[in-house]
Amino acid sequence: SSSGWDSNKQTQTISPPSRRCCTTCIACTTSQHHHIYPSLTRPPAPACVLLLSSTTSPCHGSTMAPARSLLLSCVALLLVLPSRAAAAGTADGSEEWGYMQVRPKAHMFWWLYRSPHRVDNGTAPWPTVLWLQGGPGASGVGYGNFMEIGPLDTDLKPRATTWLNKADLLFVDNPVGTGFSFVEGGNKSLMARTDGQAARDLTALLIKLYRHNKPLQGSPLYIVAESYGGKFAVTTALTALKAIRHGHLRAKLGGVALGDSWISPEDSVLSWGPLLYQLSRIDEKGLQQCDSLANKIKAQLKAKQYAAAEKSWEDLESAVLEQSNSVNFYNILKDESSEDAAVLATAGAAVRKVGYTRYLSSKATREGGLDGLMNAEVKAKLGIIPNNFTWGEQSGDVFEALAGDFMKPRINEVDQLLRLGVEVTIYSGQLDLICATKGTLDWVQKLKWEGLKNFTGSPRKPLYCKGGEGEGEGEAAGTQAFLKSYKNLKFYWILGAGHMIPIDNPCPALNMLGDITQSPAR
């Protein structure tokens, strides 16, 4: 495994007999660093916590304080040093992780994996993928990493289709308050209130991270997003480009990829009724009710009544669940589980809004689910998470803070990226409802990009999976996807997949990534 969980790749630690700090750390802490293979019995070891800043200071003193006071020292340092960030990593350098303070009292967590499959051929640079989860408020460090594309699954077993096969991976819990990211004191006023604020925070993290990481500076950065993460991706790409132009961010933006993204809420909701009707999930009465609510949302958005539109969106979701006998919004061929359906039938809007994370969590095979993993083995491995902080405890507040932007479209931002020559990829799962392919194609037709007419008239290319897990070879496995492209716009139709494409059909998703990033490992 390339993950850092096995016995050969451990978090940077200080040998107990030496009782020394490394020369670049400010504080030390104790944390549980396990051997995942073959057992989970490794005792606590003192781990070096690095502080990234413009200058580094050596540790003072040669003896270590008791573990509790050391942990408190680390947390205190994390909270009071605005220009520095706690960080750690594996001894072999295959992983790094840490906190960055992106605004006063707002701390964002990141986790970087370096691929063991890296190929340096001198012509095609090895890419880095920044994965942005949706929600808003879903953790990329948790869901994207352990549920979708990271090196290990929730049972801590190697994932054959990890995206590390094609690129280095950077997971960020964005916006602040998501996953392991947090605002001090749980102060809701410190949460990002707009997609633009979330983009500025994430760009602030990238500026600091790239400033201290030379290998990243030479690797093209691809921002890949899922669901609401697509809105973060386009706003962050524009903010990052501005920082690059002004010399603040030492990075090269390779492209942006929008997976089943909530770019145009209007077009998405207008597609729900017809799709459900065509697939026999609702009848004429249900179609009439869904279309009526969707058109109400359209009128509210035209009048810029975004809060009212969000309330109507909640009403439409309730109508869909009632009329379809609880169809699953993330895979239209499935139902909500009987337990979830019972909850949703009587739930308020606050519960329905977490459907994205609830569905992702249902995919975890581990007893105790992803929450159990993140708050036990993962938290212990990382060693720098505040001891009294629970993964995801502020995530619900993230959604509420962004309520004013939730229904706003980001089509103009996609247009800006295309006009600037940025490589833009849009990919859509055949079985998704929440961001259905029809709605996505409809908002693409609203682009003002000069190449749109030629893009629309371009032929589609069928794609096959070679050596896909459980599949045959080439065409024998059947058509897995279609691709249409013109200049710097690509559109992938991924068959047999719902909203979470890397979970539902990982082989074409991985092949797509290789094509998007022009990975030397293709």
C-alpha cells in the first residue's frame, strides 16, 4: 500500500529513548500511530508536529513534558499563530497533512498523498488533483478519500482504482467548519457565507501550501469536484488564477473538472419531473406537481429571491420523495433505505439537506461507519487534530451559512474559465437525479463561450474500459462512457453511475482522470 497505514510507512516520530524534538518543530504531541497490517496494536509514540511559516524555529529544551500538557500546547499554538500552521507527515514523505489558518480563527485541514506510481518522463509533468467535495459541508478528507478515490477504503484495505494511479491527491476540508476544519469556539459568524468567501479561503491555503512545497510548484494543478463542490471549483479556479497572475500563488492551473455539479440549480430541478416520469417513478399527477414547483423555483431565481427558492427546493424534494415512493436522489434506480425513507417522511428541511452525506455514509462497509473511522484510527494517525474536536461536528453549520448562495448559478464562472483558455471538463453520471445529465446539458447550452456551437455539433466518441475490475477487455466489457470535446471543453457521459461516479463505475472514472490530466501513467 502507498497509504502510510502499513508498518513500513509511519507518521514521523521521535524515538522514545532520545526524547528529542526535530529541529524544525515548535511543539511535540503524542498520538496513536497504528500498524494497520497486520494488527492495530501499536502503542502511542511521540509525533513531531511541524509548523510551516516563513521562518522556522528550533525546539527549546531537550526533555518532553507530559503528554496532556504537550497536546494542549499544540492546540494552543494552532489557535494563536496566525502566520503558521501545524503539519505532519509520513517518514518516507509519501503523505503530508496539516492545518492552515486562512483567516483569523478559521483553520482549514489538508492532506496530500504522493503517488507511488509517479512517472517522470521529461515531457508530461506528473499532475496533482485537488479534490473538492460537495454538501456544502461534506468532508473531502473523509468521503472523497476513504469512500471514493483515496488509497484505502473504509476497511483500510487498498483501493485498486485509487486516483493515485494517475496523480498525486490533495484533499481539503473546505469550507472551514467541514470535516476536520474548524472555526474557533464554533463561532458561526466565522463560517464562509458565500461561494466567493469559500474560494478566497481555499486560495489562501493554496498560497501558503505551495509556498513551502517545491514539488507542488512543478506539478500542474487540476481542481476536480463533485456536486456542490463544482461551485467551489469554478470560483476557486478564478480566485487562484488571479493569485497566480499577481505572483502570490506559485502554481500552474492545469484545468477544472466538474462532476455531477450543482452549477445551475434551476436547470437541475427542471429536469427532475420529466426524468422521473420517463423512468416510471411518477405518474402524470406527480409530473404536474414536480413541474409546478420547479417552475416556481425558476421564477423565484429570476427575481433573485434565493431564500424563497431554497424553501421551494425543499418542497420539491419532499414532493419527489412522496410521489416516487422515496426514489434515491443519487442513483435513480434505487430507493432510499426503508429507515431513511421513514426519517425523510417526517423530517424537516435540516435533515433532508444532509442527504448527500447520508447517502455517502451508507456506502461504508466498516462497522461504525466513516464517522467511527475518522474519529478513531484516522484522528490518531494524524496526531494534530484538537483532542476535543469531533470530525464533522461543524459541518451542518457550513450548509446553513451558505444558504444564501445555495441556489445561485455559477454558469458565468464556467464561461469566464473557458474564455481564459482554462481546460474545463464536465462529467455526468447516467443515473444521477439531483444533478441529472439533462439539466447539466441544458446549462451548458446557456454558455456564451464562442466555441459552444462547434462543441454542440462535435461527434461523441464511445469509451471502453480496459481491464476494469470485474470487467472484460475493451469492447467486450461494453460501452462505459461517451466523450464530446472541442478546444478546451470536454463532456463525459459516464454510464452505469449515479451521483458518486468513482464509487458506481470506477474504471471509466479513472481512465477519464488520466485523459483530463494527461497523466504520464495513462
